[in-house]
Amino acid sequence: MKHIISILMENEAGALSRVAGLFSARGYNIQALTVAPTEDPTLSRMTITTRGDDRQIEQIIKQLNKLIDVVKVVDLSDNKHYSVEVMLVKLRALGPQREEFKRLADIFDARIVDVTPSTYTLQLVGDSDKLDLLLENVHPDYILETVRSGAVGVQHGDKFLHV
């Protein structure tokens, strides 16, 4: 099962490496990882997307909590949460495909952020299912390049990750 783990950690050199090393040493895969400073410049928020059963995720969280740089860990998948990814997809857009890709962008609420005589680059923000669905609606021959950010997320309502 897919899990989105949110980690509040010290904004210090080597912290990312220690977290990635923990996953690597235990044979767990990181499907996506995002990290950036928070409103407090001494802290960063890392969001990791991974897969595992409940026992594996419990072990990952226990191990993460043991790292000195880690302040707090939450499995967002355990609670109601809001998460999004950003995707840029460069498409071969010639002739009638140009109009088709404009319609597709409208349907998915994507923005066309770059246009050349032979390509369109779409920017799409949404959950991973929405991004996957857009890609499923484009023949692979027209997809030149795809870049995805990985998920970022917060808990719904009054809950928030804090010290």
C-alpha cells in the first residue's frame, strides 16, 4: 500500500542523507521525495512516498524517530489529508494533435506553459491518480518527457505537524 510520510527535521547538512540511508540500509524503496525549509528556517519538511504493509511502515516510522535530526514523523495516509504533485509533460504536438492537447489540458485543468512549433509543455497539479490519468490519455508516442515532483501533503482540518 502507498504511504505518504511527512517528516519535520532539522535543516542541517547531511539530514537528507541520513534519512535516505535509513531506507537504503533496510531495503525500503523511496518512490518520491521532496524536501524544503518550513516557515521556521531551522526546520525542513521532508515528504516521502513509499510502499509497504502496516508492519513495514511502522518499522520505518520507528527508525525515522530514532534519527537525531528528526523532530516529528507522521504517516499522512493514516489520517485525512490533502496531497498534490506537480508534473511537467512535454508532448510532440503537430497538426491536429495541437488542438487535441489543448482540449486535454482544459479537461484536466492543466496549463500549457511552453509552446514551440512542434511541442507543448503542460503543467498539471493534482493527486497522483489525476496525473496518471492524464498520461493514460496520451499515446506514448507523443510523450517526449515527463517530470514529477512527488507528493507534498498536509493533514486536513486543525491538525498540523509542529514541534
